[in-house]
Amino acid sequence: MHGSALWRRLLAEFLGSAFLAAIVIGSGIAAQRLSPGDVGLELLENAAATAVGLYAIILMFGPVSGAHFNPVVSFVDASFGGVRWRVAVAYLPAQVAGCIVGAVAANVMFSRAAVSLSTKHRASPAHFLSEVIATLGLVLVIFALARTGRGHAAPAAVGAYIGAAYFFTSSTSFANPAITVGRMFSSSFAGIAPSSAPAFIGAQIAGGIVAVGVIKVLYPGVTAAEAREIVVPRLPGEAETARVEGPEPSSEHLRRDVASDGASHATDGTSARRSAL
């Protein structure tokens, strides 16, 4: 299979992040319209759509970029050697821009203003702790599957975890700095006020740092090859393909190999004649 160039991986991260934001915010708007005044049902509808949609977009874009859609996942992956640091840094703006575009698209699909900053304040100590735990759990799910050779289950497991975390965390489990930024651009059920976003992003980064330590304790032998399997195995990039296959042999090497083979055949022929005598 052909390797995925960096620009292709960045496009996959951008599109996947855009779909993620559109799913989260669009389903939130739809839930408000379908079940007005029933917050529990709205949350259930939003969580179900997000869980199923996340499953689908991981399958869509995973083979190209790994389906991170999340700067914390990318940087934790880089810390274990799964991607180069420069790739993780390049993923960041693609993920953030994708989530913003997805939020705008969701607003427009429901005939709302393209950009409407959220006024939903969420910052509190309980929300901060919730985001630390939500992000920690997400990263652990991903790396546990990769470390134990069950990466094929990641789309379903990640979707299921996020769907559950909507309910067991008071923050409804953003667990992603890029989607946190994107959700600022929609004054809907799924939005977050810009003033609350820094606390959420700080908590998510803290959750990622804690996750690195926990992974090293639970799975001390995580290798770069295993880290490259997250979120799902992706096609190798050009540089990685070159490292696996090795450099093309030079013409000088080919001439030496031919000469060596010729000498070996001559030696074998001489030995055979001596044996016959």
C-alpha cells in the first residue's frame, strides 16, 4: 500500500475534526429542537449521536492519519515515539481549524448564524476534575488497546467511552482541546463560553500528562511500533516506509554483489572438478 504523505494526513485530521465538531454541535442543536426543555433526553440524544458518529469517522480517516482529532492524543503519541514531534505539532492547527469549521457548518445546517459565541459557562472545580478524568480515561483506552494488540476495537471502544463519559462526568466529557475551541463558536446546547475554555484545556492537558505516567506504570514496555497503532493503525508515511524497507541499493553495491556471486560460482565449480578427479 502507498504511504500517506504528511499533507494527506493533515487533511485527514482536518476533515475528521470538522466532522467531529459537526456531529457534536449539530446533534446538540437537533436535540434542543426535538426535545425542548428535557435536558436529560437532550443529553442522551447528543451522547448517542456523538458515540456512533465518532465510531464512523475513526473508520473513515484512521488508515490515513491514525484518527487522532485531538492534540492531547497526538502529543501523548509523540511522547511514546508513535509520531514525530514535528508531525504532532503540525496536527494541532489542522485539528483546531477543523473543529472551528465543523462548528460553523453545524450552525449553518440548522439555519443559525454561522458564528455565534457561546454564553454557556462551565468552569468550576468539578468541571476541571471531570475533564482531567475524562481525558485520562480516553488516552488509557486508546493505548491499552494498542499495547495489547486490539487496535481493531478502537473505533467502537473510543465511541463507547465518550458516550458513557457524557453521563459520568459533570463536564459532559470534552476531553479534547480542539473540540473545546470549536464549541466556543456555537451558542447551542453543546457550546462553551470562551471564558470557560482555558480551564477546560488546562484540565485536558493535565489529564494527558497523568495518562503518560499511568501508561508507563501499567504498560512499561510500550514501543514506538505499538504507539504507531493508535488510534487505529495507519498507512506508513514516506519516511517511515523508507526506514522499514531500507535505502535502494546503489549501482556500486550491485556490481559488488554480482562480482561476489561470480566468484562464489567459480569457487564452487573448481571444488566440483577437484572432487571428480
